[in-house]
Amino acid sequence: MNANDFTRLPGHDRFPYSGIRDRPHYRWPNGAGLAVYIGFNVEHFAFGEGLGARFGPVCPEPDVLNYSWREYGNRVGAWRCLDLFDSLAMPTGALINTALYDHCPDLVAALAARGDELIGHGHTNAHQQGLLPEADELALLAHCRERILACSGQAPAGWLSPWISESHATPDLLAESAYRYTLNWCHDDQPVRMATRNGAGLWSIPYPQELNDIPMLVGRQMDAKDFAQVIIDNFDEMLDQSRAQPLVMGIALHPYLVGQPYRLRHLRRALAHIAQARDRGDVWFTTPGAICDHVDTLDTLSKPGMPAPPFNTDKEGPA
């Protein structure tokens, strides 16, 4: 880009700008103002190759240190988290790699048996989706949808790209592959309807990059007790804000991180705080798919390419 080019900057044309203060009012089920969900990321990484979260120095492959650290989440951490979620009667939106069906199918079966929503999250987190040619990306989306349906009996309605890596065509390919929403975008506290090239549209359901254990615990090296307090403070503030307008709060968790015993104890405190508010009827504790289902019923939010809720109901397309 030319430094002296003062024309309008390149945009994505998926939805127009919409400031959050001036939007129409609606409510979640039972009159709640705040919808809360857990995005539970259950992932599998190839041994000896590919990408993966790391701590300590980068080691030559096979990187036993980091592979086994992440595998702790599947062998131990996820099961401890499920015990915690069960004790608080909390469903999750489980973001799963389809490689789990080959590696630890009993873990995916446990998620499905709880009634958790299974959300497409690629085949493995060892690769970035945005680097794929369009035909290969389309094949990945089709594979994940078909594998989850065949193995668990529910076709995924939603998608989170491995490493949140998108191509320019990803929203279009999702809509064309019968996915109804994406969690890739973190630009709003309300669902936003995205325009797609086939005209069907795609919901963007808010997914957090702040209330997310990887950037906070790994990237910012935050202590577990402080991350728990972040969840509580974020919840309390959004609950206050939601008295004026509907909001969505996601909590992104990875079992190899929060499933560590000392972190789990602090997570329990944070989730118990939210459960108390849920039991009082103050919030709707739900899943991303249920949020998508609800906004789909609201006529004023149904136009592809428009923010949810829309500023200008006369404007049909993206800015």
C-alpha cells in the first residue's frame, strides 16, 4: 500500500460498521440480557510435525516436551474439566478436531453423551486452514462435517478454524458447506450476520480472545487465580451492561491448560460464580449453536450482510 494513498482502506465487505450503543433491543430466552457459553477446545496434534502451542525453548522434532504437555489435556485435563462442568450442570460448545475420533474416541463420546454441542475445529491443530487452496479448504470443511455426523450423530452447525486461520473465502465456503455460524471473529459482543457470495449469509457468534486461556495464561503468563478473577470481573461487568442490551460472553478453555490441578481449582471458583447467577435466573447459560438458533428467529436480524441488530434496516448489503 502506498503511504500517500489516502483513499478508503481495504475492507472485508462482510458486514458494515455498527457502534454498539444505538442498536434495537431484544432479549435472550427467559428474558435474560446476557448469554454465556464455554468454548471447550479439545484438540489433537501430530507427533513430530506441525504447529502447536509451546512453552520453553523450541526443540527439534520430535518435540516430546510440548507434545506431551498438550496430550495431558486429552488424557487427564479434559476429564477433570468434564467433572467440573457436570458438578455445575454446565453444557459446553466443544470445539473438536476430527483426529480425536482416531486418537481418543471415548473422550468425544463423553462430550456427546453430556449433550455438549460438537463444533467443527478442523482435523488437527497442527496445520493452519488459511494456507489451504480453496478446493482443499472446502474438502476440510466437508470432511469435518461428515465425520462428526457419522461418528457422533450430529452435524456441526458451527466452526472455529485451527489457529483461527482464515482465507478470504472461508465465510463463503462455510455457508456453502451448510455451516450456520463461525466463531473466528472477535469483533463484537453481539451476533453479527455476515454476507456470503451465495447469499445465504453466515452468523458470526462472539468468541473471546481476552477471556481465553491461551493468550492470557501462555501469552501474557497470567496466574490462574488472576485469570479466574478476569472471568468473574468480565462476567459482572457484562451482566450490568446487559440490562440495557443483549450481549454474548464466551469463555475459551483448553484442557491442557485449565485442566492442570492448580488452575482447575481457580476455574471452579469462577464458574461457580456464574452458576449462582444462572440459578437466580440472571443469565442464559447456553451454547453457541443455541445462540445461533435464537437470533435466527428474530426477523430484524435476518438480513445477510447486516450487523445484529442492524442500524439501517433499509440497507440490504454490506458497506
